[in-house]
Amino acid sequence: MNFINKNKNQEDLEVLGKICFDTLTSTLDIKQQSNNFCGIYFDGRDRDINAIEDFSVVHSFKNFSEYNYPIFIFSPNSNNLLNNDPRYKNARIEHIKIPIQDSHDKYSQFMLEEIWKYLPKGFENLLFFHPDGFLIKNGWESFVLDNKLKYVGSAWCHNPGIEINDNGNWRNMGFPSIRCGNGGFSFRSRSACEEASKRYSKSIIREYGTNGTRVAEDLFYSHIINGIFEEGSVANIQQCMQFSLDPITLKEYNSKLSFGFHYPKKVNEFQNYRDYYLNIK
């Protein structure tokens, strides 16, 4: 097995390697099956699903979940080699073949308009993974359910808002700016996401203050859900940091400050900002 991004900064790759090694050397227990949650592992590149990160995502989901939930791998290539590994014989891995998503815009468009046609019915509580983010400790299910969250991901350092194109003019949508959150490792309510998609996926929306004409999918879902559902449906910044850190340093990983992470890194240039919010009680 190899890493997907072998040309990544060597120091950052060493942090990822440490997390992957710890994950893959842990023993998987036999657990009762449940459909109360499911995992969605997304990689739009046309490649075999057989990298170190692929195995680590699945292993972490099986190890740090209370039950044996299904995990759906969204990938253009149907050659899913994880199913050949005896460790995952009963892991409930299902491959869902999708068109190649070779740009961030294509990925966001697919996530806004198409993903709900591909995902099997009957799954409401969704845990999304990308190759550079996964679970590192137990308890995430109770965290999202007890807090009645419909969306939570790693906190952003800035406080973005969104605006909509109305007959050629950009206007504020009236939804508050929030710091939640990165979609690379995130929890989402399917019904909330589908409602947001139904209402606004065909609209031209962008991040406020930018020159773009398409909004990133995580910015779309977090802000739309926050705007159309009751207060507290989308995580606040402290809840974001309890759920996932982006980036995560080796010290933070070793301390297990969050349930998961997105993007391991040797040095976090925003550490002062991180420490400030982590210490707010």
C-alpha cells in the first residue's frame, strides 16, 4: 500500500503516517449491525481504492463506531480492493460508482444536485470522509445526537457568509455568517441536506465578498441548514472543535482533543486562534 499524495510535504506526511499506523494496527471487534448511521467515503479521482488512507478511513469507522454501520464508497473506479481484505469481510462496505469529479466545482455540483440520487434510501445520519480525515476516538454518535446537530464539520478560521444572484444582482440571503464547517470530515442530516438542496441547489450562490459564481458544497449546506432550521441545528465553533480539528497536529492527535480530524499537519499556522477557542468554557 502507498499513500495517495506521496508528494505531500514530508513532515505533514509523517503526521498522517503516524495516525494511519495507529489506526491500522488496532484490532477490530465484532459488533452488532445497525443502520442508525452510515459512512460516506468520497473520492472523485479515477483510481483504485487501495491506498493507506482508504484502509485507514474504513478501519477507523469500524473501530471507533459503537455498532457495525455500513460504509458507502463513492468512487469512479469500481475496483474496490478493500473487499478483498479478510479484516473487512463483514464490514458492510458497498461501492457506489459515480462520474469522475476532477475539479472542486464538479465535486460541489455533484454534492449539491446528484448525491442524493445515488445514496440508498433509509439512511438519515451520515458521516462523511475524505482521504485526509477520519475518526480517532469513540463517542461521536452520542455527541451529534445529544446536541441535536444536523451539520458539524471542522471550524473555519474566517467567518464566511453567502449571497445569491437575483436577476443579475448579488444580494445577501439573510442567513448569518458562521464558522462551521469543513465538509472533508463532517456529520450531516440527510433530510436537512436534501431540503437545502431542494430549495437552493439550482440557484447561483457564492461566498460573500468573492468573485465566484459557484459556492463550495460545505459552505452551502452549513449556511442553508443554519438558515432554514431551528437555532442550534448547525454546530457552534466550540462544538466544531470537539468534533473535528482542521488541521490537526501530532500533539492534538495524541491528546485526542476531537473525535476526528481533517488534514494532519506538522505545524498549524493558526494555532493561537485554535488555542483561544479550545480554552473557552
